[in-house]
Amino acid sequence: MSLLVSIETSIQHKGAGTSNLRASDTLENSCHPQAIPYGGSSLMAYVVTVTCIGAKDRSCVEVCPVDCFYDNPNAELNTKYGRPAKGTDVGMLCIHPDECINCGACETECPETAIFEDSGVPDDLKEFVKMNEEATATLSDDQLDDRRVTSR
Ligand code: SF4
Ligand code: SF4
């Protein structure tokens, strides 16, 4: 299946047409994304893991069709995982699990091999599945707009 067909299929499957829609949206409630509770989606998403910390080159955001990468500027991650930041660019990027359409475009683009499908995350990196979820779970719409990382 080509990437374009894969993306179109994923969008149709998840019922999402823009980056403002989440995978858990339905046709009925998609006009009111603020009323949709976070989480609860059983659909697949991609996950950013440890080797993004200290790298953050943002190659992934160039190819994401729905702009679902968010900055997680947590300096404690650099200390915890022993991966110093480049300058002041602390922390890592994370993927919003309810916005990712599971197209896979970012996985091959990452020079650090930091991105995995959630079902394929190596056992020693499983904690990053929850970390990606938590990076955006409690943010308001304004905070999400501030943290979203895009190429546009
Ligand atoms: S391409 Fe990989 S290392 Fe670079 S910002 Fe994206 S996830 Fe992080
Ligand atoms: S798989 Fe990667 S490129 Fe595709 S929507 Fe998810 S985060 Fe974006």
C-alpha cells in the first residue's frame, strides 16, 4: 500500500480530517472537540522514545500530515536518561496519541530511530508509551497550540 493510500485509509478509518480532530472523535461530536474526553481510544498510534532526548532535530514534523508532534521541554528527562540537551532545547518531542493517524511516515524519517508504533515499542522503552500520552493529556487547547511543533 502506498503512503498516500495508507494516510487516506487511516484518516477514513479514524474519522479525522484535520489536526484538530482526534482519533476518538465521531462524526456526531467532531464539531465539538473540546467536549471530547481525553483518551479511551483503542486505535494505534506512534510513540517517541529515548533517543529523541538530546536530539530533537524535528525531521519527523516535516512529514507528519496531521501535525501531532508536541514539545515536551522537560529538562529532567535529559538528566534522567543521561542525554544532554543541545543548547537550551531540553526534553523531547512526543506524539499526541489521539491525533496520530498511524501513517508511519515519521518512523523512517527519524535519524535517531526514536519512533515506534505503540504495539512495537521495545520492552525496555515501554514507559515512553505512557510518557507520550501524559505529555499532552492535561493541556488546554491554548497550551496544545503553544506546544505543537509543525513545519509550517
Ligand atoms: S526526528 Fe526523531 S529525534 Fe528528531 S525530533 Fe523527531 S522523534 Fe526526535
Ligand atoms: S505516524 Fe507519525 S507522521 Fe503519521 S500521523 Fe502519527 S505522528 Fe504523524
